[in-house]
Amino acid sequence: MPNVPARAKTPTDREPKGAARVRPAEHPDGWELLRPTLDVEYWEQADVMAAAARVKTRGDQITLTATNLKVIGQLAKLLQEEFAVDSSAFREWVRSHGSFEDATGPLLTLAFAYVTELGEADSSAS
């Protein structure tokens, strides 16, 4: 292993601070419940990306306003009905987190990671 100076720049130095890039080894909890990203059709990808983009955030904070609640519910429904390998297993995974507020964080982490992966799969297929 080469001796790298302590202040040397690494490839990750060029990524924006707080970049939400999810590597395959780092897929979030629930990832196995969703269809492989390479099996997702273009129009399906557009639907889920648009739904995720409607969730209003401030950095990593999400305010549960009436509008956001509706959008998060629509995103959860879309993932469960269109992208889950097994709709019942996905529903149980969401419920396993307890209250709506407790389930929102893991659900959105999974949704945003999936959307990011879809974008990467699409760009690598071109």
C-alpha cells in the first residue's frame, strides 16, 4: 500500500458535501424488497423520480406538512404497488418501523437511494 500524505486529496474530495451517493455495498434497509433497477422501464423510472422530487426537504430535514404527507404517501404507494417484488412484504417492512413518523425516515432513505441508483443504471446503460 503506498504511503499517502495525510492532507492528500482523494477521489471523494470532489463529491459535494453531504452527497447521498449509495454504493451497492451500502444499500439501505429494505433494498431487497424492490425490483432490480435494470428491470425498471423508462416510464416507471420517470414516475418514481418525479414523485421523489416532489418531497420538500431542507437539507436532510423533512417537515411533515400536509402537502409533504400527501406526497410521501403517494411515493410509498408507488413503491409498494409498482416497484416492490412482493407488495405484502414491502407493506410489512414499512409497518415494522412503528409509527408513521418513525417509518418515514427509512422509507425516504430507501426511496431516494433507489432513485439515485435508477439514475446511475440509466446513465451506465447508455
